[in-house]
Amino acid sequence: MQRTEQRTEETGTAAVAETDDESPIRERLRSGMLLLVGAVLLLDVVLFVSGGWLETPAVQAWRTVCLAVTVQALPFLLLGTALSGAISAFVPARVFSRVLPKRPALAVPVAGAAGVVLPGCECASVPVANSLIGRGVTPAAAFAFLLSAPAVNPVVLTATAIAFPGNPAMVLARLLASLATATVMGWLWLRFGREEWLRPAVRHSGHRPGHSRWTEFRRGFQHDFLHAGGFLVLGAMAAATFNVAVPRSVLEAFSGSVWLSVVFLAGLAILLSVCSEADAFVAASLTGFSPLARLAFMVVGPMVDLKLIALQSGTFGRAFAVRFSAATTVVAVLCSVLIGELLL
């Protein structure tokens, strides 16, 4: 009788632990669903109102740009989040630590280059980097992968090639500028980073023993797609509004100066927080700016935006997020300008 009661208590404790463990996942799925549904409803309301009341050329142009950006980017967002969820569920974290060189200075560029073959969205890169640090990977290499994975993976580069047809130089410039930014930031952390700035949180990413890999893949994919899809719709609306509402004189004021246009679009990328699988289509729609400024938009966006700053603050601490985001913005802008001047 005592053994039966003990087993019952253990089973109940395990069930409670599993319920507590899954509750944050359900909350994230719920918030992602609300974000996506809210963004789509907002888009529907705007299109309905504009279609019924304001059949003007400006509103028609807004609707065309907004729908074009959303429809073009959606397949790449779907593919990117599916691949990210598959890697998180089916690729063991120990693979990363085994393939990285032992010397931290060499591990940084290798980890940055790993982003070319291992796709991942911004939302997934932060917990993955935290998991790598917890498993012995040097923080500098983990941060290089954090920055490069959402910026230079095959899905993002393919989307960039389609968004800028006949312009392979833009794809190459994005690849090189993003890799350079990730590597430089890794080396900077290796040289100047301090342990007191970094407060790793205990947060799971990847497969957990005893759990279904397919269930983890499904939950990861649902969270990333719903969360990023909402930002995609909002970003498309913001890009369309920017193209239609901003007077040409304002664009000319910024486009007249290389640095002003680059800084302006870099700041816009931070505010819009568009998913990296979709930001190339938003950048391509900003036709009033130079290719160099649009390159800065695509390099800065996947590495620094509002949602990433919030994720980094919750995972590594506010002291880290503030310093790391500010430094990454400066390095990304400089790398974009230097490489863009050579290739574009």
C-alpha cells in the first residue's frame, strides 16, 4: 500500500512538473497567436475601410505594396521557421561544441560561418545561444552564431535573391557584411566582454529526453511562425505606409547623404522588427533609398530589433542587452558601408 501511494505521489509530482514545464510554451503560443490574429485583423480592417471609402491612387498603392510584401515573404517565413524548429528538435546541441575549434579566437568565425548552413530565426537564436553557453561553448562563439544564423542562412539568402532579381551583388554584400559583423562582435566580446554583464538564464532549447521530438518540432514551429508572422504583417503595413505617406522631399533629404540614409534605414529596421526571412522584400520596396542604405536595413534588422533586445534582456540580462545591441548596431552599420561601397 505504501509503495502504491509512493508511486501515485511520484506520478502526480511528474504530472505537475510537466504541466508547469509546458505552461510557458502554451503562453508563448497564445501570445504568438494573438499577435498574428491581431495583425491580420488590423490589415483586414484597413483594407476594408480603404476599399469602401478611399478608392484613391495613394490607398490603392498602399494596398498593393502591403499585400505584395506579405504574399512574397510568407513562403520563406514558413520554410525558415519550419527548418529552425527541425534543427531545434532533431539536432543535438553537442554537435555545435564538437565541431568548434578549441581556441576561442578560431571558434568565433567558425560559429559565424555555421549560420550559412544552419537556418534559424531571430526568436530561436537567443535560446539556442544560451543553451550553447550552458553546454560549454565559449560565449563569444555562441554570440557569433546568434547574430549570423538568422542573417545568412540559405532561406534568407534565397529570399534576398528573389527580392532583388538580377542583383547577385546585393546577396553577396549581405552575406559578407553579416558574417563580418558576427565575427567582429564575437572577437569584441572575447576581448572586452565581462562576466558580470552576462547573466545566463536557465532556458531550454532543443530536444529533452523523454519528450517527443515531433511534438517539440510542432510547438517550436507554431511559436516561431505565429510570432514572426504577426511582425511580418505589421512590417508590411509599415513599409507600405512609409512608401505612400512619406513625402518625396523627406526621402530626398535623407537620400542626399549616404550616412543619413544608412542611419535612417538602420533605425527603421530596429523599429519594424521584421523577420529575417521577410525583410529583403520590405527593403526592396523602399525604392526611394540607395542600395547601400537598403543593405544596412537587411544587415542590422536580423541582429538588432526591439523583440531581440527584449529576448536578450530576459535571457542574458539588461546590462548585456544594452551594451551588446548598441555595439552590434554600430558594427553592422560600418560593415554594411565598407562592404557595400566595394560591391554595390
